[in-house]
Amino acid sequence: MKFIVAVAFLAVALAAPQEDKKPIEIVASNSEMNADGSYSFDFESADGTKVSESGNQKQVGAKPEEIGTVSKGSYSFTTPDGVVLTVNWVADENGFQATGDHLPTPPPMPEHVVKMLADLKAAGVL
């Protein structure tokens, strides 16, 4: 019985319509890796997708052995409705931070909070 069920599932999977998706061609590609740990790469595909990244080693802590890779880059792509979206980003000791016109942003900080933070900074608390 298990064999019949397995064959039935296989038959259904094979009968499902298969999309004929062709691979997207890479039209430009560059990469560089250096002995000091720095690197960069970029590529562009035939559908207009672009990716660029570079990074290097950086001391991210108080001790010399606390070294990490910090990177920055960008990518862009075209949405199905023809809009090109670009994301610029940085990844460092402060985490991953992405920016782009299409990304949501937090609401502005209330004026009283801005003033309070300025007062605390002036008093040396921050």
C-alpha cells in the first residue's frame, strides 16, 4: 500500500506543469581578494540586477585579537512592474544597516525627547 501511495505522489509531482525558466546570464563580473583580508566583488546580470560589495578587516573591540570583517555594498533589481529598487548597506561593529528610498523608516522623534537627549548630553550623562 505504501508503494502505491508513493507512486501516486510521484505521478502527481511529475504531471505538475513545469515552468521553463532559463538561467539569467551574468553580463559582467569582477572580484578581488587581497592578502590583508580586504576584498571586493561586483556583478551584473542580463535582467538588470546589480550587486556590489567590498570589505576589510578591522579591530572591532578593545583587544587586538578582536578583529572582524566590516563590509559595505549595494544591490539593485527591477520589480515586475518595472521599478528599479536600490539598497545600500553597511555591516560593521554596529550591525547591518540598510538604506533605500523604498524601505520603511521610523517616525520622527518627538521634540521633547530630542531636547531631553540634548540636555542629558550637555550634562555629561550621555
